[in-house]
Amino acid sequence: MQTKKKILVTRPAHQSENLCHLIEQQGWQAIRFPVIDIQARELSTQDKRCVQQIEQYQYLFFVSANAVNFALPLICGKIEYLHKVLYVAVGKATYSALLNHGIRSVLVPADGFNSEAILAMPELQALTGLSCLIVRGEGGRELLANTLRERGARVDYLEVYKRVMPCHDNTVIEAYLLDNSLAAVMIYSGDALHNLVKILAKQELKKNLLDVPLVVISERVQILAKKIGFKKIIIADQASDAAMINALLNGEECG
């Protein structure tokens, strides 16, 4: 009997089931190995002030579905009063999360799923005198905030969650690596890639890991993977589980 292809799924546990289902639909085996755990972040005094005075902002930017799901319970009592606020979603999953919370006035780019696509939108070119709040996890890129400021906006952050490395029993994954039985690894962020390499840092494991085809969510992660030393990197054309599966099926190697 032919052994099923083993696909390593590194997404946080609460976000991985759809991808695992799509993998299993292909007749493959999804190996659940979350390398990031998402947890609520304790709010600073400044964060609490942003929540209390959230009606002062003209634009609320949400950089991920996690940002939506952690932030909206904090401001749910004020949502119905925020008639003049425009919500901006970075990515389709973020857009869907806002819709699921009943929010309809959402700007989302027709093409692209990153900060660059957001910044190309015509509605965000002239922002003098306007206030923007970027809702995100702890840390991250500064491109969005810096560019909005260059265009005249006042920009604050509300960081509502943090990414931590889960504790793992690596025995099974180490065995798969040592006998070269992983067919691919699915990676959704640079943080996930860093954590994966750190968790499997033993020399004999890392050597084999770098030989496994890597499916990544963006060109930015592809560049990072290349620097780390991965030999075959496949890039998805959209930030979705379906696009990651299609990329793996097509096997289009980048770089």
C-alpha cells in the first residue's frame, strides 16, 4: 500500500483545521505541528486609552484575522457608534473576520493581501489631518505606519495579541525528518519559519529540513527562507489555504 504524503502544518492550532482538511481531501496526511501560539496581550495604559477614545480615529486598520478577533471584544460596546470610521482589512481572511462581526464599511484591496496593496488604494493617498489606528499583534513591520505618516496622518498602534513558541514533543517530527518522509512544509509567516528552524535546530535535523519543499505565503517569506538555506521554495499567489494547496500541487519553484 502506498504511503500517504506527509505535509507538515505549522499554523497555530486554532487556525489550522481548514488547511488540514484541504490536505486530507488530496489524499495526503496532515501533520499538525504548530510553531506559533497566539495569546491575548496585556494592554498598556496607552492601549487602554486608544480603546476608550476609539471614536477619535477616522481609519481603523486590522492587519490580521487575529487582530479582529482579539480587538473587537474590547470595543464591541462602541461599534454601533463608529459610523464615521472606515475599517481597512489587510487580507481576505481579515476582511471575512470583520464581516463575521457584522462590520460592513470595510476597505480591502481588489488585488494583493499585504501592506503594499493597502497603501496603493486611492482612498489612502491624501491623509493630512486624519487619525489612523493600526490594530495588530506585538511587533511587526513599520511600513504601513511610516507611509501613512508620510501622507499626513497621525498613526497609533493597538497591539492586542502576542505570538509565543509552543512547547513540543518533537519525537515524531524528528523521526520523519531523519527518514526523509516529509513531502512538504506549509509556512504562513516569517515568525513561523524562524520558530520552526529554532525548534528543529539539531544539525542532522536542520540539514534534512532544508531539503524539504517549503510552501510559503508571500515573497517576503520566500526571501527569508532562501537566506536560511531552503533549497526548494514554492510561493502561493494569494494568502489563503486554498492557494497554498494549489501552490503545492503546481510545484512552482521560486528562485
